[in-house]
Amino acid sequence: MYLEEDQTDGSIALHINVNDSHDPSAVCGIVQRAAAESLRGHWLRFSIKMDTYGRVPGEAGMWVRVDPEAGDFLAFRRALVDGEMQTDRSQKLSAQVPIYSNASSIGFGFYLQEEGKISLSDLQVTRESSAESASEDIQSYLSEIHEILQDHSINKNSIEWDTFWADTLVDAHGAQHIEDLYQVIPQILRRLGDRHSSFSPAPQRANREQPSENEERPDIASHLLRNRIGYLWMPGVSGEKSLSQAYADYLFRKVQELTDDGATGWVLDLRGNGGGNMWPMLAGISPILGSGVVGYFIAPDESSMQWEVAHGESRLDGEIRSAVAVPKPDLKLQDHQPVAILAGPTTASSGEAVVIAFRCRERVKQFGSKTRGLTTANNGFELSDGSLIALTVSSFADGCGTTYGGTLNQDYEVGQSEAAVPSVEDPAVEAAVEWLKEELDNRGN
């Protein structure tokens, strides 16, 4: 790699030349860094002329990266030369990056992998403004979002909102229409730091709300294992009200059927439960969970709303959120029987809420591995164009008052099989059955 003066106009060009003895796994190039503080609130566009000579079999291009003073990078962009080029050719590469309020440095570089030769010249760096000059519609829509986040986010008390707004304008750079913002709103929500908020554009919501042509039975699996152990695979549930109702009814019936078949202990498998609507889950499993307060939503101001279950119903602060519609004239509570909860990395959100609901119940142990860590609640806020922000507004707490907000550890760390619905030979199921057998032998049902 060497610098060379162009004899025709006196400009400086950078040449990267890699011969065939070069290690193909290595990369040759040049890197520069610059301070970012004076550029905050803007976008930078890097462009350069890249000439290739003959065939370039490996990757060649430029990259730009924006870093804070500490932590993960804030933005990273690449621009690559055409990989099909076989002859001498000239290309203009460009990449844009946002410079957020916590940006500390900007790094950029040019590189060539494997053998070949490239020349770089005419580097230009252009500063572009944020969305401060955007249309009134764009500004109004961003303000609508900002007000919702500032009023309701679970992290509202720890966010510097003037800075957040400045970064929102950076995110919205270049937007001409509200639809142009759909791809940047998830980035705005990520900066809240709650890991759980999400955005559904209006067209996507319209497609989801089309009525189902055929409503399938909930994907709940049930088995009576050895030693009279009832096994229930409880996936997540979301979508139409009718599906949530079918879920609660079907789960409740399966609990009653296994009880009638003689189940005296329970394995509740939540490893495939990625969340959705927690209320039909709690209503359906209520004969095993028992009656009373089983958890809370805790807001940033420490106010709380309690989760209750009773007789095939789940309630939030006394208001029924889900109730089974199947006959239950002789409801049999199994809240004295031992329960093994199975959970893991795919157990998230409402799935984790079910785990937490059992935390203060007697004769319960948890098996598997750490959960996803979305032990927070989202509320839906509809925007003026029909889009929806599902915003994280509170943390989960168990019936004893312990507040969560991150991953849930298990009493027994156990692996699992690769099956979508684990078989009875699954290691976690086996460990749970062994504990239940010992519990039943020692204390009965």
C-alpha cells in the first residue's frame, strides 16, 4: 500500500496493491479517525472515487463508523465495489451516517481483501442537516410520538428528553412523507433502552386485522406422563379475540381432562412461549395456579396494578381480562399439587409473566435456562395515521412483591432437545418428572 502524487493535477491518490502471496483471510487498507463532538445533530456523507485494475476477486470498499465515548458503536455503514468487475473500472462509492448527541468519534476506512489493486481519490465529506427543516406533517408526527414516549415510557425518568428529541430529528433525516418514517421509528424506540417496545405501521396492522378464514385449534399439547404427571406445552397466543378465547378454553379443558385421568403433579412447558396475551394463559391454567393475587405491573412512579386469577378468570385490578367459556360446574383446584415450570431463552414477555405468576405458589420448582428477559408490560398507543406503538410502560412483579425487569433464572439449569415440542425424553422434562416423583413420594399429592 502506498501514496502517490498524480502528475497531471498534483492531487494525492491512495493505492492499495495486494499481490498473490498475500494471506487471503487478511485485509489491507487504511483507517482514519476524527472527533465527532462539533458534528452532533447532523449527518455526514462520505464519498470517494475508487478505481480497480483488472479482476478484484475479493471484497473492496469503504466503511464509516460512529462511536460513543464507551460502549457499542452508534452507526456503521459500508459501500462495496461491484463484485462482478473483471476489467479496469472507476466507481463512486458513498455512505451516510448519523451523528447522534453522544457521538465521540468517527472512523472511516478503505480496504481490499485478497489480491488486486485499487486506487482511491477525490474523498469528499459533506455535512447535512437533520430533520429540523422537514415538513409540518413530519414535524407534527414526530412530536406526537415524542409526547407519547415522554409521558409513558418505563424509562421516562432517566432519559434526557431534549437530547432524545435532537436524536429523533437526526433519525428522521431525509423523510419526505410520514411513510418514510416507518423504517426509522424502530430505531427511535430502541434508544428508549427497554428492549421491548415495538412499532406496527398502519398497512401492516390492516393486514393483521383481516378476519381468519379458518381458525385452528390452539397449538397446546398435553400428555399424561409416568407417575401420573400431567404435561402441558403452553405456546404464546396473540391476535384476534376469538383465538385468545379458544386458547383459554382449550387449556382449561386440558387441565380438567388430565385431572380426571389422575394427574397429581404438573409439568408446565413454557419454552416455546414467546409472549402475546398473558390473560388467556392465566385464565386457562388457573385450576393449577390457584386463586388470588399472583403478580403486579409496577409503573415508574411505583404505582401498581394487580394480576388476579379465580375460577377460570384472570383479572387486572378486579376487571376481567379473560374468562373461560367452557362448562365448569365442579371446578377442581389443583393448587396444592406440585408443579415444575420449564423455561428458557425463547420464553419471553407474557410467557415470563406466567413463570412469575407461579413464583410465590408453594411446591413449585423451575427447570431449564435463563429466559429472554422481557419481564415488562407494553401498552398500545395508536397514532394519527393508524399505526401503533407498543410501548413498554411497567415492570413485572410477583405476588410477593419482588420486581423483575430482566431475565429469570431457574432453580435447576437443564438443557433441552431440538424438538419444537419436546418429547418425554427431553432432558428438562426428565429432570422435572424426577423432582415431581420425589416430591410426591415425600409429601403426597
